[in-house]
Amino acid sequence: MKNMIGAGIFAIFTALTSTNTGLLPGLAILAAVAAASTVSFELLGEATAMSSNGDVTTTELWQEAVGGGAWMIGAATFLQGFSCLVQYSATCTDLLVPFAPRVSRAMLTLAAGIALVPLCLANELSALRYSSAVGLIGVLYSVLFVCWRAADGSYAAGGRWQLATRVASPLLRCDWRSLEFVGVMNTACFAHLDVPAYWHAWRQLHPSTVAPKELLHGFRRVVRLSFALVALLYVLIMFAASRTFGGGADSRLLLLRYAAGDRGAVLMRAATLVSVIGGYPLVFQAIRDMACTRLLRPAPSLTSRRALSLALLGALVSCALVVDNVAKFMSLRGALLGALLVYSMPTTIALASLRKRGGCCGGGGEGEGGPLRRRALLALCAYGVASSIVGTAAVLHAG
């Protein structure tokens, strides 16, 4: 759960309003994406549980089930991490603007990059091991604050920070631009690359005497509960923000729409900034180590690792310089990578596992290995590919 919700939660309402998508279609899209993401997450958990390798990774799951092409999963994992850090850098810039309004975005991006150098060069990050929990607390505070402001009327007519103009939220509007909102939701419901690690942690929490089938059923219940809670938080954000700001298009993140003098909003922005900075080096370390494995010789020197770290950080900051709309970039990530990794990758692994076990040839139409299940997996896999192509084209076309 804590790997799904983060600063990106503030881009959901931005994507909804900037694409002029109605509240009801937006909720329908949210529910559909959350449900499909839950299913695909469970598929990866099931494949991990059935693997003979006790410490299998997602890439190894693909290798076991499909055979070839495991490099694609590694490349997708790297690109997902890289694009995540670009989004983090752009988010840091957005959050710094209210604290330094006279400084250009480019200078703020460069300043944030320089400030991150010591953290990205550090060999020991144990001090940041609680950053995800702190970030989760910050997000929960932000959700409560958004709901509070929606209820107290501070931004309504006659309120302390009354909006100059307020456009009513559309209720049913939905067109091709709503595909951008689908992309944002793909990113918001994505946590699938770490499923094997989650399964291993779940297995270690239970004694070895627990039956594997019972263990898997318990894992599924926790997964469904987690996705349901995340979806509920997203719904609260959408409803509360809609009540506060209406449906006017605004490319800024939600937490930047609140008045500069609103102390609760200032605290929310500061907490989010701390959360993003704390999470940045953890993701950076993961993709840096992947790059070291590919580009440097075994056991590289400290100088080589630091040079690669600086080059990687420079590339990230350079990319962040051209991102001036975090919600749009999040939508592109979700369309280009999220759709494939959330829908197509897990279903491909599940289909290949069924074929190896001979499950798709079983006689039951509704059993776990029956033809009905196989057709459903094929449909979800095809949807992932189609959604990636069409969604990416829609985001790029919208500009």
C-alpha cells in the first residue's frame, strides 16, 4: 500500500480536471484500474508461490515461465525506476516554487539535484529506512487536510480564501482525453515489480506448518484489502478536491492550489517535500546498482561507482528540466510503461505457467486453469498492449 500512494496522489485530481473528465467516469476508471491491478498483482503472487526458487525475483519469474526475453523485464524495471526519479525531481521543483517564487524552475531543479548529491553518493542509507513510513503518515495527513478544507468552506464563496472563479465539476463528461487520466491511474495503482519480495515477507510471517493454499488465500485477502484502501483514499481526494475547487482545468498539483497563507497547506507541502527527498535515494540506489551490473566490471571501485552515480543523477536532472507538468508526465509513464507492467507482464507469466502445468487444457470452464480463465487472461494481456499504444498516442497528441 505505501508503495502506491505518495506525492503522485496529488496528480489524480489534476489529471481529472485538466482532461475535463466527469466525476462519475473518473470514479469508474479508478474502480476498473484498481480491480484489474489487484487481479494482476495476485497473479504474480500466485506465480511466486508456485516457483521452486525460494528467493525468486520478477525477472526470474518471467525466465521460469516464459523462457526468453527476461532482459525486457530488467529494462522495464530500470526505465520505471528512472522515470519515477524524474517525476520525483519535477515534483521537488513544484514543491519548492511556493517557498522561492522569484527563482526560476530551472534553477530550483538544479538546486534540488545538487542537494541530492550527498544522499545519492552515500553507501549507507539505513537512516532512511523509515522514510516510507514517514511518507505514508504525510500522505494520510494530506488526505485528512484536503477533506477538512472541503468541509470547512475556507475556499467557498465568503470563505477566508474564496476562489476568484469556480467552475462546476462536470458529472458525466468523457472523451479521448480521458485516456490521460487512465494513464495516471495506471501509475497510481502500480506496485507490481516488488510482488516476489512481498510474498517472501508474507511467507516469513507465518509458520511453515501453514498449508500453501491457505497461505496464498491469506495473501490474496491482504492484497485486495490494500488495493481497496488505496482506491478509497483516491476517491476521498477526488470528491474533497472537487468540492473545494470545482472542475476548472489547472495543471498544478492539487497541493499547490491552496493559498500561500494557508498554514495547513504549507505543512502539507513541506511534509510531501521531505517524503520525496527521503524516498529519492532509495530508488536511486536500486537503479544505480542495476546500471553498475550492466556497465561496470564485477566489484567496481568506489570511484567508478561514484562517477556512474553522478552521471546518472545528471541525466535525471536533465530530464526533469523539461518536465513542467507532473500530472502529464505521470500519465505518460502510466500509458507507456504502466499498462504493460500492470496488465501484460503478469498475465503473460500466468498464461505461460498455465501452459507448462497443462492447466489450460483442463476440462473445467471456470476452474483456476480452465479455458474461461485463460480467455480472461488473454483479454487482459491484449488490453495492456492496446492501452499502452493508444494511451501513449493520446498523451502525446494532447501535447
